Amino acid sequence: MKLGDGVEQAIHSVAMLAGLSDDGVLSAAALAAFHGVSTSYLLKHLQALSGAGILATVPGPKGGYRLAKATHRITLLDIVLAVEGPAPAFRCNEIRQRGPSPVGAHMFAKPCNISAAMLKAERVYRAELAKTTIADIGVQLTALDDGSIAARSCAFLEIHERRTAR
Amino acid sequence: MKLGDGVEQAIHSVAMLAGLSDDGVLSAAALAAFHGVSTSYLLKHLQALSGAGILATVPGPKGGYRLAKATHRITLLDIVLAVEGPAPAFRCNEIRQRGPSPVGAHMFAKPCNISAAMLKAERVYRAELAKTTIADIGVQLTALDDGSIAARSCAFLEIHERRTAR
């Protein structure tokens, strides 16, 4: 089972945008610089997050990204599905129906029980991801922080945040 | 999140091998023919299942595969980990430590809370997969079957099963 590198980048980017002022945005280049990743690669994921209604885009040379909704309404599941797509990890190709001596189609009216067990585990996985919001991530980070992580983010935002009329 | 096609093939193959006589084996070619898949591709997964101690291999021209342990001791998780490898789906590249104005290393002694939340969901996923055994899959299939699925498997095994002294 594999998730792309974009998931880590997307979650950290959303968490970073949670620190903006009400009328602030950050460019993709600034988000990429802060996380030490490729801007073009990150841009793809930021666009996926916009498409999923997690981020809002302010166009133009002074534009950038901000959150489209409150941090307690954005879950890790929302971000994973935006970046990775909604398809289940387990793909059932119905190989049970192939091969010699086919069985009558009525026997395949119900989903394969192997597929059902695999998809049940994915539902449990998704439900667990849906329990953690970006607001929770922020609270947890604050509890760990001796002040240096917050100071670093604030110093970066002071230089790179763009103010825009909403 | 993605699982390879090999997972479906591996689970169905293990379930098929559960129907063998005590001294029976099936060749990779027969397993591939029954499931309508490529022998060379399936072989890779059968070897992974052998490496994980789920299947036993009987070498030679009359050889093949059989289960290496009882069906109630083989879980879907065992098969998924054998085929996909043990690495977590979420890869933390520690991008929190990159970028400008590094924070002191002591702040990164504990795992990132984003990584911790992602890995917690994977533990829940794996625990769910570990609840279903190949014995369960067999019982569920029998409950669904009007007899035609069992008849098909038996007819196939009658032709293709190889008897071998254990």
C-alpha cells in the first residue's frame, strides 16, 4: 500500500496556511521554499486541494492560497482524498469470474467476499483519518513546541504573507 | 492510496490452495489459468507468499504450491504485507525539518504529529485486515454458494492437483 509524497506536502501546507491572517495568502513558491520541496510538484497538489474546496485561490501577481474553510472542518481524510483521488486502494478486477468453466452470472450478483473484507478495512482507515482535523494538528503542535517552531513560522509569514482584500 | 493488482491475485490463490488434499500441490500455471492471469506475474506473488511463510513450495517437475499453515492462521494482513512489503503507506520525509531558518534538532526528537496521525490510521487498517482469515473467507464463500462455485473448483482440482509425498 502506498501513498504519494504529495500527501505529506499537502498536509504541511494546509497546516502552514492555518497561520495566515484573515486577509492573507501565501504563494506556492513561498510554501515550497518553507518545506524545501519543488514548487512545480507542490503546485499540482495545491491545485488538487483547491479543486476539493479545501483551499481558495486568489489570482494575480499578488495572489496565492488560503484556507477555504475553518481548520476544524478540514480533516486528514479530506486532504488524502484530494491528493490521492477517491478510488479505493484495493482494486477488484473480478478475477473470480475468469478462467475455465465459468459459473452462472447469478453467483456474482453480490460483491466478492474478499473484496468486501478489503473495502471494510479501508472504511475503518478512512474513518480514523476523518477523526483528525487541521485544528487538532495545530493544538498538538503547540503542545510540543517550546516556542521555536511558532517563532520560525511567524518570521517566515511576516516576510512572505501577502495581504489582499477578500 | 494504492494496492497493486497482485493483492487480489494472491488472496484468491491462497483461498484456492485451501481446497487441496493434504498431499496435493498446484502449479503456478494452473493457479494462473484458473484466475485468468499471467503466470509470470502471478509467480512473483507466489514467491513472495513463500518467502513470508504462507505458502510452501515443492520443487521439481511434479511440484507446485500448497499452504504452509492452517487457513485460520493466515490473515488478509499477512497476504497484503507479503505482496506489498511491510513499509507504511505514508512516507514521512521529514519536510518539517527543511526550508529556511532551521529549528533546533531537539524539537524533532519526537515524531511529527502529522506522521503519527497518519500511521495511527494505518495501524487501525492493519488491525482490521488481521481480523479476517482465509478460513473465514472460505466459510463466507460456502454461505453464498449454491454449489456451483464449489463444483467448479473441485472439477478444476481433480484435473490439475498433483499428489506428492510430504
